[in-house]
Amino acid sequence: RVRYRLTAVSDVGVRLDYPDDGQWLEFNIIGLSGSPLAFAVLRDAGALGVFDPGAEGEVARVDVGDDPIQILHSPDGRFLYVSNLGSSEISVIEKATFRVTHRILVAAEPLDMALSPDGATLYVSTSGASLLTSIDLPTNRVLCFVTVGALDEGPFGIAASAERVYVTDLRNNAVLAIADGRIVSRIPVEGGPRSLATDNDGSHLYVTSFNSGDLTIIDTARDAVEAVIDLPVSGGFAIVVDARGERVFVTGHADGIVVVVDLASQQVIETIPVGVEPRGLTFSPGGEQLFVTTSSSDEIYVLDAASYERLGTFAAAGGPRGI
């Protein structure tokens, strides 16, 4: 949106302001439908795409770092954080202006991100350095690095509770619990654990397995596996829990579907066909809609989070990943 006033001054110093009542005129550069904007990382394009779901189209594109892959927003919604695998940095974007305000250098290959429950710390799994990185959000400064072991590759997925940070050791089939700068528990999870999510109170941790259909539920009070649910996929990738903590949504990256699990019954209640290689998942601010990126078909799917009906699909050229 542009706001402007005009001032004219003659050769003899006569001044004229328009408007003359101290007000400003304004107009929109980008016309928007009014739907909440969707921000998707376009990995192949090296950019952050800004989409208007109401108009089913892209309205802006922001250059970020090299090989961007995941995105997270600040607790107050003012800033976006994009992890860039190739340039080993976190790009900080001001959401209102689509402007990159900071580039935070971290260890090699930052991948997934999670916020501390108080929203003051950003945790990053730096998958090329076997490190967990913590960043102070008020200052955008790296606080510390924690070594998470001699991993062949990773860590990958990450989640935080009040007392622990959890990361996945995909190659060694384990979820690592970290507290006070050290590993305090190693929880066996089969199938190559990939992504993590917690419920609202942090009492349970949900784990997808990249190489199998296992959805593992971990009791965080005991750091022990509580249940394993068999999903109708050859491998699970991203995972989100709905606001009420009643359902879990998982992308089957090789199967082109999103799986819905009822947590009370621990049963699969729906499989939703989407495009090729679904990766990222997120809810709209009110939780009514679910957004799914499909990295090989260059599309974003908008689903009704209650009825699972497909509400729309729009193009997102450039290999959409995190959203």
C-alpha cells in the first residue's frame, strides 16, 4: 500500500499542499482478496513465494538464501524465518513488507525449526554439522550450539517442549531428547524417524518415519514410546496436530496423499489424494483450512480441515516445500 501527499512550491515561495487538511491519499499496489496470505518456500527457485488463496495466485516472490527449505513464523506473526541449506543461514523476513531484515549465519545445512514454548528462542536442526542451534529471537543472535552425536546425517526433525528439545536421528532410528545442552534420552523409533510435532501441552510427541508407515507417539514425561500407529503409506514426511489436539495430519511423500489420524481411537479416519510428493503442511490462522505443498507437481492444495474437501489448488512453481 502506498500513502502519499503532494506539495508544490512556486518561485516566489507560495506553497500548496494536497490534500490540504493534513490527510494522506493511498492506493494498493497489490490487490488482495482478504484471505490470509500463504507463504511457501520455493526450494528450486531459491525464493519465498507469497500467495493469496482467495485469488488462487502468487502475488509476490522474495529472494532468500541458497537452497531454502523450511519456514516458521514468529509468535506475534510479524516475522518469518526461512532455513537455507546451501548458504547455512536463517533469513528473517518482515511479513508486512516482504523485506529480508536479517541473515543469521548458523552451522552447516540448517533444516527444520521449532520455537520454545515462550516464543523467545528459535531452535534449528543443522543437519550437515550434527548440531542443534539456538537463536535468541529478540536480538536475532545465535546463543549456542549443542552437539547431538556423531550422526551420519542429521539431525532432521525438531520439536520443543517446556523442558526438552527433541530431534530425529533418522539413520540410527532414534529420537534424541536434549536438556541443559546435552542428550538426556535416546528413544528408539523404527523406520527412519523424520519429522516431529507436539500437542498443545507438550505431553506427547508425534513422530513420522521416512521409510515406513509408522506414526509413533511418545510420552514426553517418560521419554518412552506409548503407541505406534500403522499408516497406509510407504513413508511419512511432515506432520501437524490440529488446535484441539484431536487429529494428526501426515503427508505420504511417495504416495501422494495426506493421512488423517484420530488420536482418541488411534485410527486412520481419512486419506486425502493430493499432488506428487506432498511435503509441507500448515493450518490457516483459524484452523479451518489445511495447506499442503506438493514439491514435484508445483502446487499448493487447500483443504477443508473438518470435511477434508478440496477447496482449491493453485500453482507454486519452483518446488514448494515448507509453508
